[in-house]
Amino acid sequence: MGAKKPSDELSMIEYAPQFSMLMEDDSEQAKRLAAHRVWLHSIRHERPNTAHHFKVGIYIRYFNQTKYENYLAFHKKQYMDTLDLCPNWDLVDFYIDEGSSTPYMENAPEWSRLIEDCFAGKVDLIITQKISNVSREPGEVAFCSRMLAAQDPPVGIYFVSEDVFTLASYYLEDLLDPEFFPSDDWQLLPNPDTVQGDTSEE
């Protein structure tokens, strides 16, 4: 007997970008994240605008037990080939942390160096493969995204696997929420018109 055909919603969940930080449980957080995945799959996505001049920092979490020989060199070349298609983007540096497990931010020295370069104005776009490369704690990623977005100019993160750009217009309301600022004198985001993104169909 064949398997039952999934509902449209279940099908969307199955094929939506996978968030590795999503735990398989019935918690309220897990349910919200599952719903967010469905929503992300249904909308017109915004990605960094290739026509805008970005200073790019590429973050790689390198698992040195990979079975592919010269994987790191191959991975870097993939990024370089992509950047060659974006002549307005300048590569600042590769930031590479090694390890066999998902990090906490404070245990990732190259991520820390990248954030310092963002605050110093050297980098205004971070590109990395997936959210779990950055931290095992989703709250850390969200808070860091807010701090970076409040820079002038705002700094965005693009997560390739999940197809998530933190400066997309549909995230601006959350990024502007003062409840998440570390102190009362923390600066709001610059005018949303300065955020450089574009839209494209999935």
C-alpha cells in the first residue's frame, strides 16, 4: 500500500529550508520555528543586492574530519567563483573556525574577529553556509543580528542554506524592537532606505 499523500502544509514543511537549530519536540518555540519555516517557503525572498557595493566577510565553520580531500580549498573556491559574479562586492577576508561541533560564539575566535571587523566598518555583509555554523544557540544568532543591523551602515548576514538575509524588509520590525537592545542608549537602525536588498522568487 502506498504512503499517504501529505497535506500541502506538511509538504511545505518538508521542503522548506531546514533549520538545524530546530529541535524535534513539542515546545512552543519549536512550533513557532516550524511555522516560520512554512512562512519563509511561501514568501518572495530578499537577498543581498548584487548591484550594491558590499565589503564581504565569508565565515566558514570547517569540520576537519570531512571525507573530501582538500575540501576547505574547494569550499573557498566555490565562494570565490560566486563573488566573481558580483563585481560590486569586495572580499575582505575568509574567517575560518575549525572544530567537530557547533560552536558557542565566545569559543569561535575567527567569528569574534569577523564581528570586530564589522564594528570597525571593515565588513558590512557576512556570508556563511548555515545558521548552525555560527552558534548552537538561536538566541545568540538573533541578538548578534540585531547588533550588526544597528551599525551605520547596517551589517547583514546571509545564510546560504536557509536562504535567510537578516536585513530583509520583513525582518526590520523585529530588528527595530527596543526590547532587545542591551541598553537605553542603543541606537536604532538607520533609515530602512539604506538597507540594500533585492527580491527574487524561490
